[in-house]
Amino acid sequence: MGIGSDMYRQQIMDHYKNPRNHGRLESPTFTHTGENPSCGDTITMDVQLADDGETIERVAFSGDGCAISQASASMLTQRLPGTTLSELEAMDTDDITEMLGVDISPMRIKCAVLARQVAQDGAKIHDGEIEIEKTKTEDGDD
């Protein structure tokens, strides 16, 4: 563990203590909630699409949970604007761990990917691809 990993740990704690885009959007295109029952994390993602119906314009999140889940959600809300729903769908666990910049233990990976999974499932519900009330990390693969 070098200086680089310490910097990323500090970044995670900064996003946890001072989350970006925390709250709700006034008129989201879609909203979806998910939870990680093994850790108690809950995240709701509000996504507003641009007029093209494909490009993510704004994202906000709310919820409670561990530092990893909340920091990941905060960082994701900064990364998603300007991306398309297709690009969101293509995001995988490696993209999230790279964004966080630290090694995530197998026990904490579900915390790290919860926001991504909630946003992806919300997009699928919006597109009529799936019908679920709430995302649970046990339901999907990472």
C-alpha cells in the first residue's frame, strides 16, 4: 500500500463525508432503489435524461450505508452525466473498482457496485426490459 492507495482512501472518505449530488432531483426521468441486505446499504438513484432520451444529464442519490457504498454512489453521480444508457449498461465491476481506486475485498464488492446496479436496473425498468420493485445485490451478478 503506497501513497497512491492512501490518496484514494482519502478520496473515498471525502465522498462519504461530503457526498456529491446527494438528495433528490425535482423531475427525474426515472428513480430506482436498491439494497445490499448483507451490509444494510440502501441507495436510491434519480436519473434525468437529456431530450434525446439516451444521454444522462443529471444524477442524484440518497440513502444510507457504509463508506464504500455511499462514496461509490457519490463518485458515480459525477461520472454518469454525459454518458449514454448504453454506456451505463456496459459498466462492470472493474469500472467501479477502477473509479474507487482501491482494492475492494470480496465481502465489500456488493457495497461498491450497489449504485451502479441500481442505476442499470432503473434504466432497464425505464426501457421496459425488466419489472422489479427493488434491486438487491444478491439478485444479480457483479
